[in-house]
Amino acid sequence: MAGVYVVVEHDQGQLAPSAGEALTAARRLSDHLNEPVIAVVIGEATTEFVSLCEEHGIPKAVSVLDPQIVDYGPELWGQAMAELFSLTEARVVMATGTDRGNEILAQASARAQIPFVANCINAEFSGAWELTRMQWGGSLLEDVTLDTSSLFISYAHHSVEAEPLAAASATQIESIEMNLDPVLCRSLVQDRVTLSEGTTLSTAAVVVSGGRGVGSAEGFASLEALAGLLSGKVGCSRAVTNNGWRSHADQVGQTGTRIAPDIYIACGISGAIQHWVGAMASKNILAINTDPEANMVTKAGYAVIADLHEVVPAIIAEIERRRGNSTST
Ligand SMILES: Cc1cc2nc3c(=O)[nH]c(=O)nc-3n(C[C@H](O)[C@H](O)[C@H](O)COP(=O)(O)OP(=O)(O)OC[C@H]3O[C@@H](n4cnc5c(N)ncnc54)[C@H](O)[C@@H]3O)c2cc1C
């Protein structure tokens, strides 16, 4: 059955935070092409997966099964998607442009010999495909024209906001059994190291980040305190990880984590392009910097031009004062 097939990313059945984004982008493309959306899960269709499809009004989903699919493997999942593509004659195969989403589609497109355009922010078809995609970590937008009918597309992570429908509707699940070559299991996830539980830097609603201006590992204590008060996470720039003040898991940017919080509080960070591409999806930015000309200050919606070692403790004191007042009145 032709249509827009969208890979719903998961890790051992746990849906990725980007799963809703993928279904929203797929629904928009399906409206544009006037072709149905078919959600795809590689492995068993969990209750969580079915609920998400129902919230997005997806009438049909496919569960791709093979005894060898016991965990994530780029070759295995890529081959499964390539075979699904030829079995179904899909018009478009989509995923979110996360590391894993891009890896699956790169593998699948090479195997199916169909073009793959990664990290798109827009895709339209009128006789030929017209796409806009992010390059160089988001600092360059490239317009792509492709004279082909079928295509593999990933949408840049955070470029679409997940929008479930007001009313859920039932999703019918079809299982497709495959017989994949065991050689594809040569790269398979074997172990996991949990760096943080619960909210992560990429999913936090509030991120309080520090740069070289923080001055030392100890200087992050006030940023930790502020993040704690706001139920947020602490991030940092590469200058900080290079200095060994924080671990790489906290780094925001091109070679770190891409974030999209409701508010990003950037303390003593200049806003170099490699940092900015990881922070630019933030909905609001407060920059605290001594330099009024710093990139981060000019890009921020709010800025305080002062020493962060005075400003951060002052914000903490004010939050505590207001919370103290609100509990006493
Ligand atoms: C290939 C490549 C990949 C990279 N990837 C990343 C990445 O993923 N993430 C990343 O962050 N960087 C990355 N970088 C590095 C990036 O180019 C910058 O060097 C880095 O982001 C600078 O970090 P910073 O803003 O903390 O430091 P600086 O640029 O030195 O800025 C420090 C800022 O602190 C301010 N300041 C100083 N003292 C105070 C104070 N007391 N109070 C308030 N403000 C103060 C200064 O005015 C200044 O604006 C990458 C670079 C390359 C080449």
C-alpha cells in the first residue's frame, strides 16, 4: 500500500521523545500528498506505541518482526525498512533527524537505492520534490530539488512540534514477519550506560548553562542551585568541558546535545555558532554576560549585562524570597 511510512523511534520499546514530532511531520506531509500515514515500529507494537498512534489519529500501523530484532542495530533496522519499502511500495519513508533516525534511513535508503534527504525543515511535491534542509549544524539552509517520486526524508529534530489531535481514534496494527540475514546483527546494541535518570538535557523545560565565564568547576554550584529551584538541568559550553569543569554529557551544541527548553539561561557563554546550533531551538533565552556585544546577548530575548557571580545568586535570592512570601501569605 502506497503512503507516507514513518518510523516511530524507540529504545527497547520505550518511545523516543521525538516520536510525536515524527507523527506530526508525517501527518502534514500526508495531507500535502493526499496519501495515508502508516506508522512503523520495528519490533513489537507496545501499548505506548498504539496510544501515540491513536492520539495522532493514525488509522494504520505496521509492526516489523523478525526473531533477530531483539535490540537496536543500524544494519538490521535499515534492512527491515528497505524491505518494508519494497513490500509496500511506500511513496515516502520518514523519521525524525535524530542520530538514530538518520542512521536507520541512511542504511535503508542505501539498501533500497532510493535518495535520502536528511534534516529537512520543509518538503513539498509538485511534479518534483522541493525540500529545504539544515546543513552545517543549522547555520546553512539548503534548497534541494529532486526529480523522483519516492524519497526517504528525515525532519530536523525540534523543527516540528508534536501536535496530537483533539480526539483520539483507533489504530489498526498489522504485523509483518521478515526473514533477515543474521549477518546484519554484527552491529547490535549490547549494553547501556545511564548517564542521567528522568528528565535529560534534551527534554528539560529549563536549562541553566554555564560557559568559560563561570570560571571554575566550583563556580557551577550557583547554576546547580538555580536549575534545582526551576526543576531544570545544567548545561555548559565546550570551553567548560575542555577545561574539565563538567562532563561532556552536559555540553550543549554541535558536538554536544541539542536542546529545546522553554527557557535557556546562558551564563558567561559567548554564543559561538557551534554552541548556538545546539541552543537555537530554545523558546526563550536569557543571557547573563558582561559583554553587551556577545553573540548570545544579541540573540537572546532577555539579557542582563553584569557579572554572573552577582546575577545568579540575586535571581536565586529573589525566587526564594517570592516563594517564601507566597507560602507565608
Ligand atoms: C568543530 C567544533 C565543534 C564545536 N562544538 C561545540 C559545542 O558543541 N558546544 C560549544 O559550546 N562549543 C563548541 N565549539 C567551541 C566554540 O567554537 C566556542 O569556542 C565555545 O562555545 C566557547 O565557549 P564559551 O562561550 O564558554 O567561551 P568564550 O567564547 O570564551 O565566552 C565566554 C563568555 O563569558 C563572558 N564572561 C566572562 N566572565 C563573565 C562573568 N563573570 N559574568 C558574565 N559573563 C562573563 C564573556 O563576555 C564571554 O562572552 C566547537 C568548536 C569547533 C571548532
